[in-house]
Amino acid sequence: MSFLPYNLFTSFARLPLIFRILIISLIFIFTFGWIVHIIEPDQFPTLFEGVWWAIVTAATVGYGDYAPKTVGGRLAGIALIMVGAGFLASYFVTLAAIAVTKQNDLLKGRNVFKGKKHIIVIGWNERSREILQTLGNHNKDQSFTLIDETLRLNPLPNMNVHFIQGCSNLDHVLIKANVFDASKVIITADPNKGERQADMGSILTLLTVKGLNPNVQCIVEILTSEQVANAKRAGADEIVQTNILTSFVMINSISSHELVTSLLDLLNQLDKRKLTFKPATSEITNMTFLELSQLLIKDSVLLLGIKRGEETLLNPPHPFKIIPQDQLIVIK
């Protein structure tokens, strides 16, 4: 029993500052509410009226609906204003400071993301900006988490993007982004490094992600062709070789500027539509590619090709037949 007061004091001292101030304020309010109820029972017939007067007085609102008439009651009011009002004001100041700190921590990428089924985008560059803006505009309910160590503030604070500041190949950073409940992880190449170093960084990040959550789908940007095999061994579900796409556009721009312009226009139009895979159902099995294309076009669905295993066939020659394992490449 002799240790009870000390234990209570230590437990109280360990509470966050805002709770300590609130408890002290409530003690003063209820104490002076009870005192004024005892001193002036006619003016404050119940404890509730006394507590109400103490709250109004400590908050310096001063409604005037209840006021002490005797000298003792007024002395209690003076003591409450001198002591209790300071603690109550400190509580509101601390509450406002905590709100500002929380907002700053959110903007600076210090807060843990607690959502689920979100998309994690690693690395801040023009590609990740376009990814977040495009996907965010198409699906307002989709949540995103951006991880980058060079940024100091959230670059897209007005979108549904939660920013995590830190190195993406560290466990605690990915855990803050809740990689365990993510639906997809998109790893973009670091533009501030050389191609080989950027690929090594992307593969290291991929290994860390797969080590924490082997089942999450990972899309990785690889710049050099010799690192594609390493990315596959590291567990990449999809590999985007942006240098091949860039080289293709530049090479064709030399021979035919009109072709490149048309290709870029096509890509811009695809941004507004949905290029996707569609599994082959039993109803379309054994149909030819031409028959299926004519069937789908009636529903405004354009059939581009077939993905069969690791092979992708665009507009295969007639009579190419659909089998159950095929994936249809369509534009809706």
C-alpha cells in the first residue's frame, strides 16, 4: 500500500502531455464546481450547475447564467480563473500543436499507412507522377503510397497519395507503407543514378519487397537488357524495359516521322481507354481469332492479340484458334 501513491504518480507522469493537462483541468473544474455548490447551494442547487459554472469560468466564456453572489463564492471564482483557466488554455494550445504536428508529419512522410489494397509506387520522377495522376483520376477510391528518399514533402498532397520518406530497400520503410496488405508494387528506376546502378537499386528493392510479402504483384522498370534476367530471378511479375520503348520511337522517327506521331497519338488515346487481358472462356474456345474479333467488336471491344504462355501474338494469321489457356489482349 505504501507504494500506491508513487505508482500512481509514475503512471500519471508517463501519460502524454495532453492527457496530463486535461486530467488536471478536469480535477480543478470538478473541485471548484463542488466548492461553489457547497458555498452557495441556493445559487447552485446541484453539482451540475457548479461544474457548468466552473467550465464557463475556466474557459473565460462568461455566459453569466450562473454567478456567485457571496464573498466566498467569488473568491472561489478568482482562484479558479487564476489557476484552472491556465491549465484549460494550455490544453487547447497543446491540442492545436498536436494537430499541426500530425499534419506536418503527414506531409513530410513520417506517418504509417494503415490502409489495405493500395498501390505502392517507389521512386519520384516524371513516370511515377504520370502513373499516380492517371490512375488517381481514373479511380478516385484507389489509395496510393509513394516511397522516396529524395523528397522532403508530399508532392501530391491534394490526391489520395500517402507519402513515406525513406529508402525503399529498408524493411522499416516498406513496413510503414504497409507492404503486407498492398495489392501492387511499382518500382521505377532512379533517374539520378547511372543505368546499371539504377537497375541494381531496383532489383535490391524488389528483393526486399518480395522478402516481406512474396505474394504481392511487382512491376519493375529495368533500363539495361542484361539485368532483365536478374529481375526475373528476384521475383518480378512484370518487367518494363523503358529504354527499348524509347529506342523504338527514336529509330522510327528517323525513317517516318508520321508513324511516330500516329503512335504517340495512339498512346494518348489508350490513356483514356483500358488496355487489359481477358481470359478465354469456354464459349469462345475453338473459335478463330477472326471470328472472335468480329464478335467482340459488336460490344465495342477491340481484340489486338493473344497471350499464350510466355508468347504474345498480335493479330495472328487466319485460321488461328483460341484455346482455354489463352489470354485475350483487348481495348475496352
